[in-house]
Amino acid sequence: GSADSNYSQPSSDLSLDEEKESLRREKERQALSQLEKAR
């Protein structure tokens, strides 16, 4: 699908830093939700 291709080829208007930043935020968010579940 078109959604998958976004991951393999980031759109040119997205800078690499923004890409890394969003990935880092996503990981942080997942870690937080895991902590919430663990309580």
C-alpha cells in the first residue's frame, strides 16, 4: 500500500532530523504506555 512506502522512502519535504525526532517521540510514547500498564 501507499502507507508502507512512506516508511521505506521518507517524503523529501521531511528533513532527516524531523524523521529522527518523530521516531524518538514514538519510542518515548510507547515506553510511557508500557510503564502505565506495568503499574
